Amino acid sequence: MPVEATPVGATPAGTMPVGALPAHVMARRLNVVVGITGGIAAYKAVGVVRAFVLAGHDVHVVATEGALRFVGRPTLEAISRNLVHSDLYEGVAEVRHVAIGQAADLVVVAPATANSIAKLAGGFADDLLGNTILASTAPVIIAPAMHTEMWQNPATVANVQLLRNRGITIVGPAVGQLTGTDSGPGRMSEVDEIVAAGLSAVAPQDLAGRRILITAGGTREPLDPVRFIGNRSSGRQGVALATAAAARGAEVTLVVANLEVEHPASIRVITVGTTAELAEVVAAEAPSHGVVIMAAAVADYRPERVAESKIKKDREGDVLELRLIRNPDILRSLADHRVQGQLIVGFAAETELDDAKLLSLGREKIARKGSDLLVINRVGWTEGFATAHNTISVVDSSGVVAAEATGTKLSVADRILDLVSAR
């Protein structure tokens, strides 16, 4: 049966034209400064830079000398599409040591070493990163990364608390594998969590006061106590939608089926397993939510009979025959029983390779299902499911393409929510 869970730890563009999306709701292009300091986790900073670029933002890297010992300048410049800044005495004529910070909409330091945190807490400005942060009035996000003993040292604890008291957001660190054989708290948080925290700090609050129900993951239908019929959905796109919606002020209920990624903290989460359980929860929750987004990959069929004990090949022989029966159509049921003013968004995952035929399948589906919007994405062996990126088209109830987007699943989530906000 469904289980309502107390949320636990979170890990939490190049974009295509946004079609008919009204200009006033398009995501603002941000000037993002990514500060990188000299720790082994600096290699992860490449992913942070890339994620902001793919989300459509202008990214400027300010690296310490130590950071450039771990990650090469050419790599960072290729990914950021801008020159990397590291020397305090570069660009003196243009007063670059303060200009970078003054122009920033957001500053993210990832990784932040114990040394860099101490310097920031003390207000030191002996390198370009320190000057940049002191000269900026933008939100600052810090993602610590260090060994456990350093993270738990009273000096670091005090410095982190001091930064929090000043309004700086600390993301992580996570518990996990560190350098060598060490393991414990001190691992830099994952890229998605860091980027989500940064975008949350500057996100428009256009969904404030809205209650949004989102489903994520893939349902599984048991064959016996150890086997099931399922799909390859990781739940990443649904979790990205929940993360982005919460950042934009919405009150989110996330219904998850067999997630392979961590869900955000502070979001109400209900856990299900099968399509029947998902249908039960959605039917109960939908009437109290103004928006329902059905991002979960739902099993269309289930076994007619579930074996009480493990199916044995020596008993079944060379051929095992399964009889499957159709599961309830949750999206159609939602549309048939919607409350007044409710917005319903469905998803269509298709393997069709031809773009025109893919769009045609989506138009046929929204006509059958009765949702207000339908997000169409191509899936296959190497795309859609269990990947960090997605490419979508969104059609409305009349079959008109309302938006198209490609990029990280977080950036795609924001494009979908732009449409939700506009409606």
C-alpha cells in the first residue's frame, strides 16, 4: 500500500525556441559566477558550470591557483564559453577584481575547501575569488568539500555557522566516499543539488500559493515475491519538476514510484510501487491540488496472477507464459474527474524516431487523454530514461506546439513550469 514518507536527505541551455510561450514568463538569463577552489572535488565543478550553461545562463569561472592544479583552464573555458579569471591583477584598467562580483546575479562556490571557507568567513580579499564575493550583492551558494575531520573541526563549524548567519546558503556536504579509502561527511553534493539551490535563490516566485501534485519514477508490477515487470525510468525528470516548482514557491506533493535518484528535502513525499497504488494516491490527492503533473512512467499492463512463491524454471520448463491485463488509465481518469480550474499535464514517452510522427503520436494521445498539456519525449536505449538530459515538445489540448526545450532535466522542468505559470 502507499506509504506517506517523511522527507529525508536530498540531493536534491542551449535551449530550443520556446514556441508560443509568452515572453514575460521565459526564464531570465542569469550572469552566474562559479568560484572553484583547490580541492580534489574541483573536477565536479565542470558539471556545475555545464549545467548552468545548458540552462541558458552566462557563466564566468573564477578559479583559485589551487583549483587550476586540479582542472585545466582550457576545459573550464570550453565548457563555460568564457575566459577563466584567476589573477587578482588581471584587467586592472577595467577594475575586474570588483566588476565580476558587481555584475553577478548569482555566485556559486563549488567546491569550497576548509581554507576557502575560513577566508570567506574572515572577509579576506587576497585573491580574485575573495574580492569577487566581497564586491557582490548577489546570493552566494557554497558547496563544501573536505575530509570528515576537517568538516567537523570546531574552526570549520564556527566558520560555516558565521557564513549562514550572513545569509550565505550552504549546500551539503554529503556523506560518502572521499579521497582514497576514507568515507564520511565531507563529500561535495551532486551537481543537480548545487545547481537547484542556486536557481532557487534567484527563482521567480510565480507559483507561490499554488499546490502542485507531481508523480515521478516507474511503477512495477510483481510476478512473484522477487520479480516484476517495470520500466527504466529513474524518476529524475519528475524530481526535477518537484525541485523547480518548490523553488518557484509552490507547495508540492511528490508521489514517487521506485526512484533511482534522491528526492528533495522539505517536499512532501508519498511512496508507491504499483500502478494501482499510484492510481489510488492520485485519486485521493488530486482534488486538493490546482495542478497535477503526471511525469511517472506507468506500467500499462500487470500480470493476471501473481505467484505466492518464486517461479521456478525447473517447474515451468523452457517456456513461461504470462497473461497480462490492462491497468487503469490514470491520466484519463484525472481528466474525467478534474475539479474546477485544475490544470492537468501528462507525459508521453515514445520510441518513434521520426520527429513529425512523434508529434503526431503526442497529438493523438492528448486527444484521447483529455489533459490540458502533454509533454512528449523520445526514449530509447540511450536517451530519455536514466539520463541527465532530456528533449521535449509540449502540445496543448488543441494540438498546438506550446513549447520545445532541450537541456538538463532541471532546465527542461523550468520550461514546463513556465507553461504552467502562464496558464
